[in-house]
Amino acid sequence: MGIFRNGETHESRSSSMSYAMRWKHENFRQITLVGVLSIALIIIILIGTFGQERKQVSLVIDGKVQSVETTESKVAHLLEEQSIKLAPQDTVSRPLDSLFSDGDRIVIERAVPVKIIVDGTTKVDFTTKSTVKGAISELGVTLEQDDKVTPALDSKIAASMNIKIVRVNKHTVKKEEAVPFTVVKTADDSLPKGETKVVQQGSKGLVVHTVEKTYEDGKFVTKRWLGKEVSKTAQPKVIAVGTKQPTAVMSASMTRSSDGVSVSGTTTKGGVSFKYKKVLKNVTLTAYSSEEDGIGTRTASGTRVTEGRTIAVDKDVVPLGWWVYIEGIGFRKAEDTGGAIDGNKMDVYYDSLKSAKNFGRKKGRTVYVIGPTKPELN
């Protein structure tokens, strides 16, 4: 008979299974750690493999594009690989420590030196801008509206370019000019002939001229007359001349020449007796002013236009420099000419354009042509 060992065999199997379970329980942490490390190692291998992939990148340096192939992932490493050195003033389109991908574009602007001459100082600086205007703005120089810049603001920047800025300042000033008063003589039949009386004291007028002065870098360069304004109107001095008990004062002689009849004689007007060379009938009067465009303040005879004295005439009718007496106007001197003044036409000068326009056109006036010497009060 054989030996019965069922109990022994059952006991051996139980012991093996218990040992395996105890081993797994005791080494669970080690198994977990090995699994985690294996996964990390796979990830590192994958990242390294990805990082070694070749990329196509466009490098733009000062507007010139070049395509490069690289396995690098950071901008700084790419520039180092391509032997591209940056100056402190150069600019890059993205941070040096940033990552880039396949197909990306990296732009580098090289800074160039420029010389700025402004406000009495000269300094050399670097700029990455393409125009003079951009460089001035980048370097922190503020421009005023009238400042002058050389070269022009839209000029292209070049290395070692000289940029000059001239500060332009304009100042408006007021200049006062005194206007002398005129003397007006009027007939007074209550006064004996030959006596005079001051009816109104004259007072000077005041004209304010507006002038614009221009300075460049603090130095005066030019001035421009902008206009004038009458601040105070001159008041004429009025003198009454006695005409009581008048006597015959007019005599005339007539001579005939090849040009027609020339009348000369003596008369009294406004209390002043004077001799005249001839009398002009039906004279048309108009008025003009230096405030009109293109008139100016110099007459054809070289004198300065003066209200109360200057008239423009046809010098074939009245010689320049001669005095005349105009009915309703008074004594005036022929000092100027004009393109529209022909024959029996005369132009009376006024300082104010408004006064000249208000004068209008007066027809049928009588004018006594006296000569180069103005008659004096009797």
C-alpha cells in the first residue's frame, strides 16, 4: 500500500500563495516608483526627440529676409547658432529666451549712429527707425510747428547722418506811429477880412502797426508787416479866416496857345489869396488808400503819401510837384500818378481804405492850378 500524503500537498500550495501575496504587499511602493520613473523617462525621450526636429525659420535683418533650418528652439540659441551678434541698441521682434516654432518669423533691426544738432548741443545716438522723423521721435526730441529740420522729416536714415534742428520762434509786436494833424481854414464873414481865429485845436492821431518778428535759434532773422489799426483819429486844427467887407479879388487874363486857351489870374479861396495858372472845369474826383493791395506808401514823385496833401493827377494836365485848389476839398499837391488817371481826373489820397470808399466819385468840380509854391494865409 502506498503512503497517503494529501495533507502535506495541500499545506505546500498554501504556503506558496501566501509568500507571493506578502511579497507584493511589501514591495508595492517600489513597483509604483518604478512605473512613475518609466513614464517620466518616456516623456523625456519624446521631448528630446521633438526638440531635435528640424525647423524652417525666416530671419529678417534690416529688411533682408533669409530662410534658415535649425534644431534649436530658443531665439537666443538660434542667433548664436547663426553667429548673429546683437548690439545693445538693436531690437528683436521677440524675447531672446522665448521659444519659436517651425515657420516662425524673427525680425532684427540694427541700430545705426546718427548725429543730432539741436538747442546748441551736438550728440551722437543710435536709432533703429527708418526715417528722420522716426529717429527724432525715438531719441526724445520734441518738435514745434515752425521748427526747421534738415534733412526733411521723410528722408531715409543712413549711418552717421547729421540731423540739424533749428528752433523757430515768431513773436507779434505792436508799434505805435503818431499821425500829424492837418490845418483847415474856413471863411468867416463875421470876422474882418484878414483876421483869423482858432476854432478847434488840432490833435495828433495814433496808428498801431502789427509786426511779426521771426527768430531762429534765438537770433533775429526777419520781420513781416501784418497790418495796421487806427487807434486814434487825428483831429484837424480849424482856423476861421475873416471875410467881412470883401473887395474884388479876382482878375484874369487869357492867352491862346496851340493847345487851346490858358486862363491865369488871382482869386481868394478859404481866406487865402493866390495866383493860379489855369482853371480846370468839370474835373472828376475819386479817392485811393495805401491799404489797397499793390498801392504802397511811395508816390510817383518819390514822396510819402500824406492824407490832406497828396493827390494823383495826369502829369500832362498838372505837373508833378504843383499845388492846386479843389472846390470843396481845399489845397492839395500833385505828387502821384495812376493808370486810370487821365485828363481831367484826380485821385485824392486817404490813409483809411474805408474813408477812400466813402469818398466815392464826385463830378463837375472846379480846380485851380497854382504852381510849385503853396499859397500862405493872407
